[in-house]
Amino acid sequence: MKEATGELNMTVITVVAIAAVAAFFYAFVWPNIKTSINRNTICASAWGCTDCDGKNCTCSYCEEGDAACNNPKTIKCPDQSSSGSETKD
């Protein structure tokens, strides 16, 4: 009987540990991943990039659902004009 209780305790500890890792992922890691994916999606369809500083440019984009693009928004996107042209020492 003691052996079965010990196995039950280890099962509970394992389930609690997995739940803690999942909660940490969804509370802290997933929001950053989601933001990065959304920004990359928007930057892929952005246009009119100006004010480039070598790393980022200010680009315009239309929000989803605004087919006529009556109110374009701006976002900072990576500067694609210099990618691949720089050589590293």
C-alpha cells in the first residue's frame, strides 16, 4: 500500500510540475511569440517604408478588414534594403 501511495504522490507532483511549466509558457513566453508573428505578418505586407536608420524603417500598413485602406497605420519594421549586403568581419 505504501508503494501505491508513493506512486500516486509522484504522479501528482509530475502533473503539478507540467501545469506550472505550461502556465509559465502561456503567461510569459507565448505573448512574445504571438507579438513577433503578428509584426512579421504585418511587415510582410507593409509599403511606403521611410525613415530607415539601418535597422528599422517606419512603414505603412492596412488593418485586416479595412479593404479600402481608408486609415493606414504605421509600424516599425526591419530594414530589408540592407539585409544580405553587409559583410561581417
